[in-house]
Amino acid sequence: MNQERLSKIIVAPHVSEKSTVAADKNHQHVFRVLTDASKREIRDAVEQLFNVKVDSVTTLVTRGKVKRAGAGFGKRANFKKAYVRLQPGHDIDILRQ
């Protein structure tokens, strides 16, 4: 797989209350990823970037909300999230990276 493509797959960690609970209970980490990224590409990118072993990847597309600003309307962009479950014994410290 193209190394340049793998380095661009993960856009940012998605930090929220729900993602923090998922990290504590289910040993999962949540990332914003490119909308055209496949689960296999996400797995390879996380393994390469953080030197961990990935157990499973679940993805979902979050639709952008329609927002109003004065008399006009606008729409936020859609984005894709990936819930990455790590194998036992592996961990990612997002704050240290």
C-alpha cells in the first residue's frame, strides 16, 4: 500500500465524552478519517502510525448539520469516524503523540 496515502488517512483523533467512554470500557479509539478510506486502509494506517496491533475497525459517516446564520442557511461538511479496537496489551496515548 502507498505509504503517502496511509499517512493521510487519519485526519485527527475525535475527542468527545462518548469516545472517552469507548476508550475506557471497550479499549477503542476514535479517529476522524478520510471519507473514501476503507477499513483495511484505516487498520494499516493506525498500525503503522502508532506501532500497535488492531483487532477490529468499525466506521460510520456523520452527516453535516444544516445551520442558520442570519437569513442564510449553510451546511457543515460530512465526515467519517473510525472506531478502532486494539488487541489486548496495546494502547495509544493520544495526548503524548
